[in-house]
Amino acid sequence: MKRSFACLVFALLLLLAGCGEAVESSEVFAFPEPTTQIKVKRVTSWGEETEFMFGPDVYDPENQEVVPVIQWFYALELEKSAQPEDVDGNVCYEFYVDGKHAFRYDDRGGEAYIVAEEDWYRVKKPTAPPVE
């Protein structure tokens, strides 16, 4: 009985050690208040680049174009991760907030990562950014 319990505890510890540390997306990047403009550069692994711009050049409190992007980011469930191996076929989204680089969303199909200030975070339930 003691041996079975010890094996169960050991298995549980191994399981917990393999899990990343949960992190709130707002701890990874906090959008300034007010966020006037968000630029997103989408780059595919085959070299195709597309830019999307949300929000006006001059702050307009009536313009709400940036809100879906901010809500999408804050809804992401993240966990601290090591940098994964490079892959082919991924799509990267570079986010610039009010003219400054903020973070990157690395979409690998079934998995995705946020990269902010050289730190990697695995997205638990990947969803494409609302840019298209």
C-alpha cells in the first residue's frame, strides 16, 4: 500500500513538473491607456508579408478599432515556456502598439506562442488574432 501511494505521489510530481507556470497575459504586456493605434505585421514562413492598422493617427476617443485586438490578447491563457524548436509553416504576427514593438504571436497551427522581451509563453488555447 505504501509503495503504491509513493508511486502515485511520484507520478503526480512528475506531471506537475512538466507543466509550465501559468501567467496572466496582462503580466506579459499591458496595453497603455489609452491605446491609440495598433499595427500588426503578418509574416508567413514562405515570405509573404501583410500589414494591418487599427486606430487613427491622432487619438479619437470615439474610435474603437483597437478594442477587439486588446480583448483577444487579454483573453489568452498563457504559461511560461522555453523557446521551442524552429518549424516550417508557421505564421508570425508582430504587434506594434502606439509605434513601439509590443510582442509577437507565433502561430504554428495546433500550437502558438507569445514572445515578449525575449520570453516565450505557450498559448493554452490558440486563436488567431482578429486582424483579417
